[in-house]
Amino acid sequence: MVDVVSPEKRSEMMAGIRATNTKPEILVRKILHRSGFRFSLQRKDLPGKPYIVLPKWNVVIFVHGCFWHGHENCPIFRLPRSRAEFWSEKIETNRARDSHARLRYLDTHWRVIEIWECAAKGRSKLATDALAARLANAIKLGTEKVFSIRGYTL
């Protein structure tokens, strides 16, 4: 299938996508701060350089973009038709890196919370409050080593 925009425009659009300080990440930081949690960002001494680290709670938080990390069964994720092989390989590499980082935490005292972009998509106060409650419960009451917060149900 032919792309609907020119290669130059597509390049410009892709260059505008940030690696950090994305809208979902900023929303999660605001929720944590408002809930009284204090954290540090992008600790390079921990596996996978987690986006948010809560040392008091021994929790690391990864905020995943549904497209870039290949969130299965998610309405946001759809493999592009153009250059499908390239994108498939790129997304699989990201998934493998995520999996490797998760595995490295299993034998440590750290717990992992993964927040998917689709969970942070709701702009309504109700959706934000629901995410805040799920996140606080996962941090304070969570016993699972890896906990995933999605914005949809399977």
C-alpha cells in the first residue's frame, strides 16, 4: 500500500516523536506527584533505564507507547502496511528489550509496573482518577513482581 504522505513529510512526522517526556509519561508523573509519591527519573544504574523509580517502595515504572512496544490486542497498535518487515523487526526488538529488562528484575527486590499508553489516553477526570487509583494500589498494595496497567480489557 502506498503511504498517504510524502517520504519527506513522513520523516518530519517521525522526527517529531519524542523518546522521553511524552504525554503519557508526564501524566503519570503528575498523578504520582499529586498522590504524594516522590520519584527519580531514568536511573541509568538499573536494568532497562526505567522511566520512573520509586526507591522508597522498591518500584520501577516503565511507560510504554502502544505502537512502539507492540501492545497486542490494543486498538492503538496496528502494524503499518508500508515497510511491514522493517516495522515488525523494530517492534520485536523493542519487545525483546522490554522482556529482558523485566527478567532482570525478577531476582531482585524491585517490583516492575508497566503502564501502557492506552491506560493514560483518557483525558477525562474520571479516567485520570481511575489510573491514579490503580497505580497507587499497585505501588502500595501490590505483591506481584510485574504488574501491567492497560487501558482496555481483553
